[in-house]
Amino acid sequence: MTNPADNWRPESWQQRPALQQPAYADQTLLAETLAELAALPPIVTSWEIEDLKQRLAAAQLGQGFILQGGDCAESFSDCNSPRIVAQLKILLQMSVVITAGLKQPVTRIGRLAGQYAKPRSADREEQGGESLPSYRGDLVNRAPFTAADREPDPRLLLRGYERAALTLNFVRGLIDGGFADLHHPENWDLDFVGHTASADQYRRIVEKVRDGLAFFESISGRPIHEARRVDFFAAHEGLHLLYEQAQTRYLEHRRAWYDLTTHFPWIGLRTADPDGAHVEFFRGVANPIGVKVGEALDEAQLKALLRRLNPDNEPGRLTLIHRFGAARIGEALPRLLDCVRASGIDVLWVCDPMHGNTRPAGNGLKTRRFEDISAELAAAFRIHREQGSRLAGVHLELTGEHVTECTGGPRGLTDADLDRDYRSTVDPRLNYEQAMEIALQIAGQG
């Protein structure tokens, strides 16, 4: 990677237009908080980041698949063991199904341990004739509609750091302790797994994997250690630039800057302006970077993004996460593929079949139809094949819990079912059953 030391610093983004940033009233408290945050140990390490980049590079070459999933937005209250275990379980179960179907290693990237800030369509929200700052996630302010709660609070940055570190350390502890051992996948069963339509199919796959492990270990006379421990990586949208900057460090032994808040930050569609602050910040760090792309980016903007974020065409460096919607992908994705091909820059392709399919339900809640999500994903696989490209991953908003936020799926949920267990404060997520159906769909591409 080109060393940016001569023309980039972690604060250089502050000279660019910065969208989606909170307006803090107490600048003194903000400065004190950022100094305290910058002095704390990093949440992730550079060797973990480089390990992930190598895995992304392998997937880019057709030697793996990327499963990225988790909550649309984490809250600080989500930092509890049952919720973290449920998220880890669903990603482990999905990855086993996908590995068995595609016959390739799956890299698991959780939308967790830092997904505490969310972009908003407007800076302010109105209720009952009163206007207050929009809720921008627990990293910035609080959800209740009061003036005190909606005031951006710098000290929440430290709370976010602490919750992210606690979450990721718990995940590491589970994995190091053998929780992810493929020899004992029964440890991953969620309470309601036996009630799902796909339960029998899933268990048949698990038995096949376990029998295969036993066979190879018996003839080799030694255990397959890779089956006892899996690697797990964290990701979040790199939205709050002061937070990202505070944990960005230059490592002499690597001669590069790293954003050590997460392994895999991504830039959202709202902040993907090639001349904007977010692109300026992330062009200078050595982390692998994801960018959400859709029809809002024209060809010139997209090519500028590719040049600025991956000037050396480094394998594994840049992931494009496309999101169009089931009705638009057939027309929009081929143009996107043609544009990237013409640029000469290689990328890893990931499909986000969630965001382009959001719609209002009859009761005013945001929802997504499972059938639309499935259709966009199927179209993405087909179009990439037809264009001589390869879809190497999927990016999903999901939960290991039995929520009712997306309609359709194995139980045929309707708009009338949404009120039964709708928990998301931002975007609707696939529940356990729906997520497993998607995993089986991906496995069928093998």
C-alpha cells in the first residue's frame, strides 16, 4: 500500500465536507474525551486486520466466501451474554451450511462491537410540534424524545469504546474456549431451532460435516485443529470520524496507519462522496475497506472512489457492497460491473440484499419482504456469473433472535404479524429462520 505519511494524517478529513457528524455543544468536554479515548488500548490489532485482508484477497480470487451479518444498529444494552451468544450462534450455523454447500472456507464478519452510530435522513426530528436533534445511535445521543436525551454527549464515545471492547473480548473468549468447535455444533443450538422448517436439513448438514471430520481424523491419526477454533472479525460503519480518528495509530513495524476500532470499517452510501471527509479518512488507513454502492453513485464518482481508496490495486483492500433492490438489480448491477471492469481496479464483490428492499408496512413500521431479499440475492449470483464476475459474499442485517421484523419466509409472516415481536429501533432484520433460509440458498450455489 502506498504510504500516505507525506500527504495524509488522521485529522486531514477535517478539511473536507463531513456529513452525518453530530454537533457537540461542549467542545472542551469533547476534546478531553477524545484525548482519553486516544490513550486507551486498541480494540483490535494490526495482525488481526492483516489476517482478514488476506482472507478477503483469497475470496476475491474465488477461494472463499464472506458472511457479514448482525444488527442494523447495536445499543449499549445489547452488550449482554445471551444476545452476543445468539449472534455468534447464528453466524456459525450459517457458515457451516454455506461451507458445506460451496465447499469453500467462510470468513465470518459480525456487524457488532462498534455498530453504535447510524446515519439519519434529517438532522432534526419533530414530534407533537417539538423539534429535537435526531437520534444518531447510542454513540452520539439517546433515543428518548427529550431535549436532554437528544443532546449529543461526548462521554458516550467512551461508553461505546467500552461496550465494543467488552463484546469483542467475550467473543474471543468463547472461541478460544472451544465454543466454535465443529465437533460439537450442538453447542450452537438456539432455543427454538427445533421449531424451524429448516431444522432437519441443517442437522443433516451438520452430521455430514461431523462425520467427515471423524473420517479424516481417523485415517490421519491427528485432530483437525482448524475445526476446533474459528476466526471471527468485527465490522461497523465508520460513520463517526472523531471516534475513528481517536483510535487510529501509525505502527512503525508496518509503516502504515491502522484504524484500530474495528477490523473492517465500511463507508455508507450517504457518505461515499469521493471528495468528502469519510473517503479522505479511510483512504489513509491500511484496514480493508468496504463501500456501499448503488444507483446514487454515477460512473465518474465510482471510478474516483476506486482510485482514491485502492490506488495500488491491493488484493483484499477494497470491497464493494452493492444494494439496489429486487426490482432494480437486473438493470443496475451490469452497469456497475462494467464500470469497475473499465477502471482496471479489482474489488471483492458483496451483495447487500436488505437495504434496497425496505418498505413501510400498513402500521407504519419499516419492513422488508423475505421474498424480495431472496430474489435480489439470487439475481446477484446470476448476474455476476453471466458477466464473468464472482459474487464472493453477502452482507445481511440479521439476528439470532425470533423477531418479527421482515415479512414472508418460512412462517409466512405478514404485516399483521410485525407487532408480535418488533424490536429494532432502526431497520428490520432477518430472524433466525429467515437467516437460515438465506444460508441454504447461498449453499445451493455450490
